[in-house]
Amino acid sequence: MKKAVFVILLLVMAVAVVLATDVAVLLPGTVEFFSVQRRGLDAAAQEFGLNLIYADAEWDAGKQLSQVENFIARKVDLVLLCAADNMALRTAVTRCNEANIPIITFTNSIGTDPEGKYPGVISHIGRSEIGSGVVQAEFVEKLFGNASIDIILIEGNPGTTAQRMREEGFISIANKYPNWKIIEKRPIDGWTKEGTLAFMEAFLQSGRNVDVIACQWWSGAIAASMALKERGISDVYVLGLEYARELVPYIESGDVYATTYFSVVEEGYKAVEAAHKYLTGQEVPKFVEIKQIIVTKDNVKEFEPEM
């Protein structure tokens, strides 16, 4: 009987240790993308018995670094970081390494490696952000080849990994075509539809020509399409990245020519899964890639939106 009680106590203690495992999850700002991603994060945390402690940097890299330092002081077991700025948050890696607290990045990486690999970071979970820009430029390549065209790049929150690397990927293709002219590169604070609309309305009032508008996220593409439609302009190709329910009718009608699909929920789930694997002594790849699929009106019905 005593042996049985002892075994039960050990099991209870083991469960308590797992439940007491605190993982800090640092998000860069508030947009629908991260609300959806939290479904995957939370589902994995429940499955693996991890306690997630969230922090939102409100698109402020300095604030996010302070949050990292606060979590270090609280002696969390692991830091899951989605960087507000891929260069400014390099210090976060140094701080975690000095404190012997493991750090994993997801969605927005640290540094400039296209797969998010960075010294001191255990793993990065996400897409190749440079690859996202390449895919988008390849849309343009198929449409126009080396024809003379004017292009606008509508980009996300300045300083984020996605904004910088998606631009880099696009330009790596654009540089092959001397007749392509990028007439504007406009980062939008907070990745907002409203910011995109304001920019597009001002641009269209100038009367300048544009042939392609490449937006780094889905609601930016919708906003660009809306601005064009209000002016009665129908001969401009609008491209997006990422996928959402609100975007579907724009793809079906051709108002947004193409975008990409990947599972936002899966990306969140895989981040916590990687944390669990590391904390339990399992091998974790340096890069866990979430695959992207090109979506046009020809295959749009095959994909169920998560946002």
C-alpha cells in the first residue's frame, strides 16, 4: 500500500512540474493574425501541459525588449519570441543566453537569415519571409515578363522581419527586370487597412500611373482594391499575401489577382510544440517551415480561411 501511495505521489509531482512550466510568449502587436494564431498556441499548450504567459509589445521594439527582461527576471522556463523588429531584438537573444533561458522565435525572426536561423536561438517556426516576397514577384513575372511596368510595394509595419524580408525577396526578382520600376515602397504602421486606404487615396489623386500593387498582407490588398474601384480603375493588378475570409470574394472576382495560403493556427501550434520538445529533451530543427500555397480564383474554393 505504501509503495502504491508513493508511486501516486511521484505521478502527482511529475504532473505538477509539467503544469508549472512557464513559457513566455511575446507578440509584436495586435492584429487579427495573432488572435487567430493564439488558437494554435493555446491548443498546443493545453495538449503539452505548458503555461503560456502573453505579452503584447504594441509594435514597440523597446517595449518588447523590456518585456523579455521582465520575463527573465521572473525566471520563466522558455521564451517564445515573435519579434517587433528583427534587428533591435537581437539583444533579447543575448539577454536570454546570459540567463540560460532558452529562446525560440516564431513568425517574425531575429536577424536576416531567410530561414530565421540566428546564433543563440534554438529554432525558428514560420515561413521563409524572403520566399514570400519572391513568390509575389513571380506573380508579376508571369503576368508581364520584362515589360515596362510601374509597381507599388505596400509594406507592413516598418522594422518587422516580414516587412524587411518580403521587400528583399520581391526586389531580388525585380532586379532581374530592368523595365520594372518600383515607384513607391510604403510601409504602413500596424499593418492596417485604414493606413493603406489613406495612402492609396493620396496616390491616386496624384494621377501617377501604376500597373501592379503588391501588398505584404491580405487586408492591405483589399484596401488597395477598394481604392482602385472607387476611382473606376480596373486595369491594375493587386497582389496580396496571406489568406482570410474577407479576402475570398476579392479573389473570386479577380479584384485581387493572387495571394498565398498557409495555416496560421498550425504556425502557432508548431511554435509551442517546439518549446515542448526542447523542454523535454527532444531534438528540435533549426527551422520548422510552414508551407505557402499560391491562391488565385482558379483554386480559391480549395482553402478554408482561418481568419
